[in-house]
Amino acid sequence: MRHLRTLRGSVWVVITLLLVCGAVALRPPYVSGATAHQAQPLVTQVLRYDSSEASEVALIWGVNDWHMLPEAQRPPGTTIIKTTNEVMRTPMKRVNDLFEVTLQAPAGTTINYIFHITRTRSGVSAEAWDLNGLPERDFQTVVAINGVTEVAATISLGQQLFASTYDVSLQWISSLILAGITLLIGLVALRVRTRNPYLDF
């Protein structure tokens, strides 16, 4: 009788273990990064950028530490570019003197972003980046409910372009000086090699 009870107890222990293992195996896997909140409802977030010096701006962005959203959730015109890793690039539209883009992401998502300015107000091509001041730390917005985030420019486009032009001019001057020194050394070496030793006094 005692053996029978022991056997029944063992059977129940085995059945309990099987049920626990089955529940663990059927549990959805933990997902990190961009898909961590995919079960959450989508929330609309409008990002606006205020720069009176620019006429063409693109949003460079990612979610939850620069991951990409599924293609179906990306705004029209979004492309993938390579920086330190692959990120999304979405052109912004000019609306009432502000640059604007509308994003949709699951509630609880953190949007990481910077701004790429490619043309000035006067129509001059540019290559400037607004990285949220110094030290560079990018911008972040946590999506909770439908909302609007307005960001003021943290750079002076004129200063950035002047610095770029100055850097290019400095490179040209340095190259010309180096070329001049090289030419002078070459001429001296050629003269030494072709001189007539009998003419030395």
C-alpha cells in the first residue's frame, strides 16, 4: 500500500513537471530593441524642427537605441542609410516655417533622432548636422500618446558652413605649400646631380 502511494506521488510530480515545462516552452520569447513594444498600439508622434537658416532638412532616426521599425511603419520616402550602423532617413516637409514629419510607433517606444540639413534658406547646398549641442547626444522623444514635439535648432548653419569653407581653404593652402616645398627640393637635387665638378672652385 505504501509503495502504491509513493508511486502515485511520483506520477503527480512527473505530471506537474511536464505541465510547467510545457508552459515555459509555449511562452512567447522575449524580444528586445525595435520590436520590444510591437504588441502595443501604434501612437502618432509629430516631430517639428525650427531652423530659420535651412530650406531642406531630413530626419535621421531610429527607435529604442537606434533600431529600425518594420517597413510598414516607416513614413513614405524613408530610406536606409549607413552611419555607424543602419538608420532610417526621412525627408521633412516645410509647414508654416517649420520642418515636420509624422511618425507612428508602438506606445512606449523611444525615438532617437538628429537632423541633417542639406540646403540653406538661400538655396546653397549644405552638409550640416544638428546633433543636439555639445557634447553630441542626439535627441530623444518617448512616445506615450498622440503628440507633437517641437525642437529648436542647436547649431548656427552659417557658422558650420563658414567653418567647412575655412577647412577646405586651409587644406588647399597646405597642399600648395607642400607642393612648393617638394618642387624646391626636386630642383635643388636636380642641380646637384647635374653640376660639373670641374667648375667648383
